[in-house]
Amino acid sequence: MSEIWFRTGEATVLAAEGQATDAMPEVVIGSVKGPVGHAFASMMGQTKGHTRMFVVRDLNQAVKPAALMTTKATIKNSAYVELFGGVVQAAMGDAIVDCLSENILPRDQADELCMIITVWLDPRCASDENLDKKDLYRTNYEATKLAITRAMTGKPTVDELIANRKSIKHYALDGVIDY
């Protein structure tokens, strides 16, 4: 068994039309004995506006490897917390368990690894009367699974990044620079 010390992955899955349910998790995965484990333990307290919680599938169903989720946006109300600790948490939990069942995450190291996932939950979701919770689940499930897969497979590779350097640009640069 080789030790996994520090792997990173990210993904973006876009919302259905008219929804603010884009998901953009970033994940770091590593040994509980290494830098990821140290960071995990250090994050066990709360920071105002940035809730941290274990990823659980439901009550009494904490996932393995142990995963800690935290927000990228400042939490300002209980409706946001309910979505973060409800639909989003459940989607991430299911994605992690499916990564184990599909051998994306090594089962034999499930107790030796941990992960930290930063979560984007658009603040508009909390006040959207027409929020599609199924789409919120879908985007977070798909993005979490993809981010973990990328972390565990080293994607994108250095060669892929170099090959697409002049053909792919950050969406926020549209009209700002030309390649």
C-alpha cells in the first residue's frame, strides 16, 4: 500500500437553466498522518461565517475517508446553513461513498485518508423561492465525484495544461485578452 500524502482536485458543474446551483468544489486528499491530516485537525473549530462540518450522508452516517466541508462564501443566514448542511452535504456524502464503491478512492485506505472540501454555494440559493433542490444535489454530487477523480488520477496532467494553454482561458477573461 502506497501512502497518499497530498492530492488536489477541482471541478465545476453548471446549473440547469434559471438556477443558481453551480457547484465548484475543491478537494485536498491525503494521509491522516501527513499535511492534510494536520490541516483537517486544525480546522475542527468554527470560523464566523464559514461553517465547517463533517460530510455525512445522513444522521450517524459519516463518510469514509473522513471529510470536512467548509464554505467559500460567507454564510449570512440559517436558510443557507440548511442547504449547505442538507442537500449539499448529502450530495457530497453520496459522491464520496460512490467513489469508494467504484474504486476511485482506495477502500483499503479509507481509514488512513482524510479530505477537506471547499464548497461554493451561491448565496442566492437561500432566498430563491424556485430553487430546484434536485439540481443543487445533482451539481454538487457530480462536481464532488469529478474533483475526487481528478485528485486521484492527477488530472489535468502537466502535458494537458501545456497543450491547452493557448486554447482555453478563464471564463472571466472573455473579451479581456485574446490568445
